[in-house]
Amino acid sequence: MILKRIPDKLKTDIELFRSSHTNTNDVMFFSADSGMGKTYAALSYCAENKDSLYFSFRHISAELALKTFAERYPDIFKDYTNWITFFDSLRIYGEEKRPIVFFDDVGERNDKNDFYAALKKFLEESCSCGVLVILIGRPWEQIEIPCKTVSITPYSTQEISETLSVSDKESVNIFSFTAGITELLSLYDTSLSFEENVKVALHINSPFYRLMNNKMCECFRTPESYNTLLYAMVKGYNRISELAAFSGYPKNKCDKYIKTLCEFGLVRKEPERNGHTKYYPANSYIALWYKTMLTAVPNADGSFGEDVYERFMRYFSDVVLFAFYKEMCAYWLEKNINSISTEYIDTKDLSYQNVKVGDVTFDFACEKKRAVYAYYDSTPGGKLTQKLWKEIENSTTKDRPFYENEYVICTVNRVPDSFWTLSKRYDNVHIVQLKSLFATYNKEYNRRMHPRFVPSFV
């Protein structure tokens, strides 16, 4: 079921593309990161449409590709002395069959000048032959000719929940474990517990282990240099100066490497309100892999010991899940804060985030005529306590009375009775539990994917 979405999307994109380009032979670029299922989608399409053709440049030069492509379909490509004659044969075939022709891994090598020159000539001279050329590659790769780009994005938590028929909470676990990557999701076994799925993944022959390793080898001649920086990030070294000190690289070299990692979609950057920038692994899968897999030593049978599993689960809960739920809390606040506050508040203002007031650091604090203080209890297994509330109250009432403040407590854990009592007693204390967070987080998705029928007379 997970893999089916990708061929379905490709089929839809092809139909839309052809319907809007009836008189031209433009090229479509089918773009996705490693493990997202782009090759699977192309092969599935060819299996259903026998006249379509599939070629791949993976691990071979353009010169060898010319020979192997022609050998694959000898009835079509009888003369393969150069790319011009290859596309001449394709033109004849296209006039009869109107096929879809896939060229996979088009960005793997930089020796394709003759291929692109012949393809460009073919497109210019074959406006009515009916061939649609689809180039397949990764998002950062440069295509030598103008093309329409369509992309595969990772599965969202909502899509995971619906496709695998799991709860919202379990979908967050699965998403945080796989980062929504198709290859990893397709191997998730819902008949097993989440913990059991993790143990299956912690093996040197598992796709979870191999995907990251293979990707780094494909992207870089010397992945060791980049591995050092990614490992440093999950260790808490997130500024250029910190990464340079940890790695021993000069700052200018470190900056160059990180820029490359950003271009390849492996690292994201986050601005801070002091003008500095911090760098983090681009998604949860990359973070988990570098934190737990890079330096782990496997057993003789390829599995990893209990210590690796415990480190994985601890980092997963305390860092990965914490970060996801914190974003969910921030999203809830963004959508609801201006119904709570009497003044407009811009939640994107970095000066309002992670503000220390007295002894408490609030995830969001805006002190206007009426202040809004938001605290996120976003670590699974954590808990709200009466001691915490006393600290919140003491810190926020030193300079203004209690009734001039609005308090928002977002939690992913069970809400203690004492906090429910507070919310019932005071109109300015808002307790937001997990189901409410999910309701807001999923609202836009449900509106788009599951619109309700509204009679015209309403």
C-alpha cells in the first residue's frame, strides 16, 4: 500500500502533463531523493504500459549506456553508433506507439553532453511523434535542457495514519523513525510493536542501515569528511565555530562542506534571534542514523547489542519525538493564539521564542498589555507537576498581576487533575492535550483530502 502511492502519482502527473502539452515534446523531470521510490514507479508504469521504455545510466558511462540501451530493445534500435541514430530510431518507434520513455539516474555522471545534445535535437525535430521523455534523478541534480519538474515528497503523519491504519500517535512514531521515506515505510510491519520494528532495523543488512550509507557513497567521493560534520551535529555542535572545533577543519572549509550538505538535502539551517545560524541533520532518519549507527560496532551476525538499542530509543524519545511534538505545539499556538490574546501577536517573531522569565524558560512568551506565556510539555513520559506551576506563577506575577496573563500549557502526556482544576477555575489558564494538538495539526489535511459535502442551500 505504501509503494502504490508513487506509481499512482507518476501516472497522474503523466496524464496532466500530456493533456497540457498536446503539440510539443517537452521533457518531464521526475525528481526525488534516494529511497523515495522513483525507479519503482517508472518500472511499475512500464509493466502496465508495454509500449513504454526504461533505460538507466546507473553506474555506467554514457558510451556504454548507448550500447546497452540498444541491446535491450534490439527490434527498435538496430543501429547504435551514436546518440543521434539512437534517437532517430526512437522517433520512428514513437510515431507508431506514442510511448513514455524513461531515462533513469540522469545526473549520476557528467559525461552526457552527446546524449543531451541528441535529445535536444530530437525534441526540436519531433514535435508530433508522440514520445514523452521522462528524466529521473535527485533534486539537486542539474538537467541540461528545459523541463517540467515533478517531485515525490515524503509521507506525512496523516498519510501514514490513513495508509497503514494506525493511530495518530503511532503515525508520529513511524514518521519520526522513517522520516516518511518510502523505502523505509514499506518495510514497517504493523503486526509488530514499534519496539520490535526498531530491533529489526538495527542490523547491517537492513535498509535502515544501508540507505544512509549508500547515499553518502553515491553523493561524495570522500564521505568520511561529511560524516564527521553530521556526527558533530547530533552531538550538539551546531554552529560553524563549534563544528570547526570538533572536526579540526578550518572554518572556511567547514563552511564549504556544510553548504554542500545543504545543497544535497542532508542538512537544514535554522536562524537564531542573535543573527547566528545553527545547522542540523535535515530529517529524523539522518539524525537517528548518525547518533546511533555511524560509530556502533555490530555483533558477528550483523545485529547490534542492547546498548545500541537503548541509546537509539533514548535519543528517539528525548530528542526526535520531543522536536516533533514541540513543532506541533508551536503550530497549535500559531493557529489559536490570536483567539486567546486581545492584541495581534506574530508567532514567527524569534524574540518571543525560548524566553526565560524568572526561573522558567517558556517556549513562547509575549509581554504586551496582556502577556501570553506558553509552556510545551513535549517529551513523552514527562509530566506536569504542581511545583512547575508554582514556578510559572511566581515567575510571571512579579511585575504584573495574575489576571493580566494568559497561560497556555500544551502537553503530550496525561494531564494531572491539579492542572484541570486550574483551567476550570481560571479563564486565563488553557490546557491543550494531545488530542487537541492533533485536531489542529490534522485540520488542514482533512479539509483538503476529506472535504465534507455542504448542500447548496445551507
